[in-house]
Amino acid sequence: MPIPTIFVDQAFPGGPRTKLMETQDGNVYQVQLYARRPRLGHREFCLGRGWRQVEHAYGLAPSSRVCIVIEEGREDAIRATFGGP
């Protein structure tokens, strides 16, 4: 899932590229951030590995709304809630 660069700067400030993501149901997934270079040449940040498990577990589609929040005081965790399309 591509994510905005400003979120990367807030959620992953030069620290580990792996975070624990807690969902609205209390399930915890380990997600990894990686950078890829599409054909246009600029870097695009994406959530990989654990995010695919989240997509399958919650039946998320490209049009699904996802809200990811940075947990204050916990540099290793983020929280995710899902809404309808």
C-alpha cells in the first residue's frame, strides 16, 4: 500500500522500518516499510509483508478507507481503523 511521505517522516523517523500495527479489533500485525522506485524515478514508500495479512483478514479493497494513527509515547506501534469504501 503506497503511503504519503509526510506520514513516513512522522511514523518512521529514521528508526526501525518495522512497526507493530494494532487494528480496531485489537489484533496485532507486524508491518514493514520499504521504498521502491517506480518508472518515474521518485521514491514511493509502501507497507509490505504484514500489511498483506491485514488486507486479507479484513477484506480490504483499493477503495477502502484506512486510518493509520501514530501512537504517542510508543515508537514501535501504530494503530489502524478501517471504514467502508
